[in-house]
Amino acid sequence: MTGMHAFPRPSGRAWPRLARRLLGTACLVAAVQLPAIVGAAPGSSGVHGLALHGEPKYPPDFSHFDYVNLDAPKGGTVIREARGSYDSLNGYILRGTKPPGLGLVVDTLMAHAEDEPFSVYGLIAERVEVGEDDAWVAFHLREEAQFHDGEPITAEDVVYSFELLREHGHPRLRSYYRHVESAEALDRHRVRFEFAHAGNRELPLIMGELPVLPQHYWEERDFSRTTMQPPLGSGPYRIAEARPGRSITYERVTDYWAEDLPVRRGRFNFDRLRYDFYRDATVALEAFRAGEFDLREENTARHWATGYETSARRDGRMVLEEIEHRRPAGMQGFVFNTRRPVFEDREVRRALGYAFDFEWTNRQLFHSAYTRTASYFENSELAARGAPSEAERAILEPYRDELPEAVFEPYQPSVTDGSGWNRDNLLRALRILEQAGWSVGEDGILRHQESGRPLAFELLLVNPSFERVALPFVQNLRRIGVLARVRTVDATQYQYRLDNFEFDMAVVVLPQSPSPGNEQAMYWSSAAAEQPGSRNYAGVRDPVVDELVERLVTAEGRDELVQLTRALDRVLLAGHYVIPNWHTPVHRVAYWDKFGRPEIAPDYGLGFDTWWVDPQREQRLREANGPRSVR
């Protein structure tokens, strides 16, 4: 496999229309224009890292990330929890349910820094070159890079990986690579990717995230199928044991080839990392209290407030900590599947949002621990707030005829007095529904005035503990004649139904990064609405959204990116695709006191791969607890 590997050029469906928009807009964004990412010229040494906007934080001669401890000892076993089960160890295809941790097995061309919005530094690739117009990127591989079997990683492996993922990979991966026109191995240690369009500033960094798979291993196997055979990798861990429904265990690679690279020093300190699987959150909590596993990220406020009252916590053996972060909270909410006829009408979706009583839910169920989410990019500067700014209006005005007036007004989710009797909001919902062609009959059921069909749907859940939130919501809906019911399924069925859009409404988490870009197409684009495995669960099909996503991808600087993201946020919020839930700006972490961790925590992650097992603390804990049990 040598020479040029070409693929069809993307259609660029939004580009002609987008160009007309840009030419017809006098003022787009009052942005600080930063220079494009520039690498070295062909034949030169290249650069050590890339930042989406501006310059990378770390210089070429940096020795490690700031949020690690170079003196962290290696060793120990750590057990964490996971939910459900798994039936495949191929983490790069749509088929099958995968366990957590598979990313530890395979290295990528470059590695993220968790204290920057989006910067990558050399891992398999020692240096990188980027064309001045962002029309191509070339990677220079390290000669010492190797797979776990000792075989060297070559440019041919990189090209093979790209082709394999482009043809058989998960739809989200294929979406990332859709603007790559060709891949070429220039020699044994250099590979170049040509892009279909110039100006996609994020694409060089996305290609830096390419997982490099061993050609000599996968060319003898069917990559498109699930497998329970641990795959050959090149990362800091390998799979030691896989027991579906029970656990998966990773063991540290003691002769890991990248151990002393700046992007790896001080990280991946545990000798063994095991995930134990639990079907139910309550059972998992009891197992943690009993000392069956070591660390738990808590996402249930009731558990956080009252579930850890044990002697172990009182005497300090168990630690509860809230660790602040700057990562966008994204959106968790009741997502409408607009592919269903019952949710095609925006006004129906808007009306049903008034039936959710967040204030009562937060006070009665969550000990007032949460803040209502009011943005798809919550807890960040990317979130739209209040009325549109001048810069946002300049972006949105050319689309005014295609947008609801609500886009140009402040967005506010429904608010109640928290009493539990949501009468005013329910009456408002009824008025909106009546104007949209629905009315309540003598039987108390809300029906469409023309077809006579009832307004009925199923709310899909995966977590039984969420039923205490969903059932009061459903009860409020029934008060206005809506026939809603709750169905809770296991994790495997839930993921299958989400991937194939086989649901009416579901509770979904839509995470976001500090630097949104190409992945937004998989969340919101019209093409993704028809693509199984995409994150466009709501089925958004809006030409304005398509164009805003395209423009966001080509934003010239951070300020323009922020303004475009806020504009996109406003259009999505006005579409009422989700009834927003809540968020918190901290990691809630409960752990047994056996860990050490660096003094500095990264802004955009928990940084668990920088923690270590403290031998003295672990010994004290063992002496106090006995054989993994809490006294």
C-alpha cells in the first residue's frame, strides 16, 4: 500500500449558499482575527504542537504537562465501576456495546492537553506540518514508536488506519474524516493528508487525533465485526482480562515505548485498572460503601447528599470532594425525536416544556444542588445569554426570514414557584397546544382537532433512579390530557435505540468541548439526522443550522468561534428540541483514601490518569478496613 490513496470529494452542499451569505453580509463578527495555524514548509522540521486558535501553551522544549507529578510512583490496582455490560472490544465501529477504557490501548498521532481548550502535542508523530491555507497536514513519525508486539509504527499503518476507519469506522469518525480527500505515505515515517477544502482550521488537529491501528494485525481480521479478542495496540495499557457482564481489566505496559515523552510523563501510574459492571446505580453505591471498588463519580444529588454517611467517611477513610472545572456542561434534557409525527411541530415541543417543574424537582429530589440548564454550551463563555449581542445579531440577521422571532429574544426555560402545583404553566401549555390545533375532549385526552389522534408518546430511560424525576413530569402532562408513559430499559437496549433513533423522547446527555468544531455536524446537521449512530438524536434538519455549523468550523479566531457558537445556541434553543434539565460546575468524586494526586488539576478534565496509588495510605486503609469491607 504505497502512493496516493484518494477518496471522493465531499459535495460541499452548504458551500455555495454559504458563500452568498458571506458576500451579502456587511458585518459578520467584530472578532480579533488570529493567524491561521501555520506549520513549517515542506522539507523543514515542522512544529511540535498545534492550537486551534493562537499558539500552543507549551514550548517545543517542554518536559511535561503542568498538571502532572513527575515523582508519582507507579504501581497498585484501582477498581472503578461501569454500568450494564459489553459484547465487543472493537471500540471504533457502531456495532456492539463497548467497555470503558479502550482508548488506553491505542495511541494517536498527537495527544491532548487538558489545560487548554484544544491543543495537541506530538505522540506517535514527533512533528507536524500544516499548509498555510489549512489545505493539508503532514506528520513526521517517531522512529521509536511501536506496537505492543514490538513491530514499528510506520506511515503505512497510519494510512491503513485512516482507510479502515473511513470505510468501516463508527459514523462519528467517518463524519470527522469526510473532508479529507486523500492520504499518502511519503516514506516510512512521513504521511500527508490532503483536504477537500481549505480553511477548515480544526481538521489538522482532528487528524492528529487519528488512532493508529496495526495493519499487520487487522488485515487478517474483519474490522467491521464485533470481537472479544483483545486487539493489538500501542498505548500505555493492554487488556489483561475481559469478562462480559462482570469486569474488564487493563494492565500497564511496563516497556511502553512513549513512557518518557513530554505528553506521557507523570501519567498512567496504576499497574492495573479494572472496571466492575453493575446493573443498577443503587447497587453500585452499596458496593462502593462496602469497599468493593475505589472511586466513584457521583451524578445523583440525593446520593451525594445522603448516600455516603458511613463511619468510613466520618473518620476520613472515605473522601468526598467537589473538584471545580471549566469544561462546558453541555446539555442534559428530555430530547424530542422530531422524526416522530407527534413532535414535528415546534409549538407542541414548546408547550410540553412547561410541564417540567425544575424548581420542585431540584428542591424535593436534589437538595437544591443543581442549576437549571439554559444553553447547549452551559458553564462556558460559549453559552448565549440575554439578548443577542451586536456581533451575534450580525451573524443572525441574514437568516431572519428563516428563523422564529424567539431567536432574537432572550431564552428562558419555564420557571415555577416550586410548590409542586404547576397550574399557571400547565394552562399556558394548553393555550399553546390549542393554538397549534389540539384540544381536550370529554374523555380528558388531548387530541388533534383534524385527525383525532391523541397526543401520546413514550419517554425512554436507562437509569431506574431517574424515574422519580420522570414520573412527576408525566403526571403533569396527564393533567393536560397528554398520554405519556415511562419505559426503562437496560444500557445495551438503550444505546441501540438511541443509535437507531427508535424512541419518542429520551433523557440524553449532549456533552460539549471548550472548542466546538467539526463534531457539531454530527450533533445538528441535516445529514446526521439520517445517519444511525450520530448524535443528532432530535433529528434537527435546519438549513440555517447547517450553515452555522459550516461557518463555525472555519472560524478564523477564538472570538469569532465564540460568537458563532452563541448564534448556533440561540437557533437550537428556539427550536425547542430539548426540555433542559440541570447541571453542576464540579466533578463530584467519592474515593477511598488510597490516592495521591497532583497539586494542580486540569481545567478541562478530572485528570484521573495523573493520580497514583499512595503505598502508605493504601496500607493504612487496608489495616483499617480489613479485606475490602467497611467497619
